[in-house]
Amino acid sequence: MTQCPYWQSKPESPCMNNNSNTIKLTILELIEIALYTVQKINNYPKSFGKTVDNYFHLLFPDEVKAYLIGRTINHKYTKQIQRGC
């Protein structure tokens, strides 16, 4: 297999640039999102012609945003439960 597509892509968002991780994603979170992105691309029908090498850099930023939104919603919901609302 070729080098990981993450390293082939150019950082297009702060979360992908190691020097400016302003949203504080851990390496494990980035790996989880990357693996999910690869799995999602691999599950596309072959007729779509989508490959990890061609689409990872396009989908990864969107998956990061979706992950952050989900994390924020879960955090707010957990706080509500803890307060008994």
C-alpha cells in the first residue's frame, strides 16, 4: 500500500496542521476519524470509482467537522443529564 493518504494531502484545515491544532483533537481521535473515512470510501460501490488515494483529502475535513459537532452535542447532553435536566 502507498503511504497513508493523510500525509499525502495538504493541510486544508487547522485540525490537520500539527502546528496549529486549535481544536485540540488528540492523535487517537484523528486516527479514529481517518479510519472511519477510509472505511467510508472503501464501502462506496466500485462503480463510483472512488479510491482512498483520490478522495481521502476531500472527505477527511468534513469527517473532522462531523466528529466535532457530534462530540459537542454529546458533551452538552452529558452535562444536561448530570444536572438532571
